[in-house]
Amino acid sequence: MRHLLNFQPFPLLGNSHAQTILGSRLLFAPEPPSKTRVITLSDSDQLALEISTPAPWRASDPTVVLVHGLCSSHRASHMVRLA
């Protein structure tokens, strides 16, 4: 299967492992502004939503839902980079 992967790491890093480690530790963009909304479910559990809406966004525009892992948060570097 290795022959199917055409990924080329950033030339100065040398290999994909270094790029993965560096990418998980560096944060190049500031955390986008967001609002927290808590939704209480019928069994009294709660979901906390972090809503970040760009200024020009309209209700007819597409929406993206990002879901972090169980031991992560909206402030994790990979979530901030995707947002």
C-alpha cells in the first residue's frame, strides 16, 4: 500500500513524521472568536457547542460541523487549524 501514498513532506522537515509532530505542536493562526451554547438533553446530560461564525456568513451558506475526540476540546491545535 505504500506505493499508493504520494504525500511529500515540507522539504525542510525531511520526513512525514517530523511534519506530523511539528504540525501538532505549532499554532500559526489565532483561535477564532466563538460563542458557547449549552444544550440540555432530555436525560439532563449537556452538550456544549462552540459556535464560530465568520462575519460575511449567511444562513443560506454551507455549514461545517467539527467534532473533536473524547479527550480533546475546541481549543486543540488541530481544531483551531481546521476552523
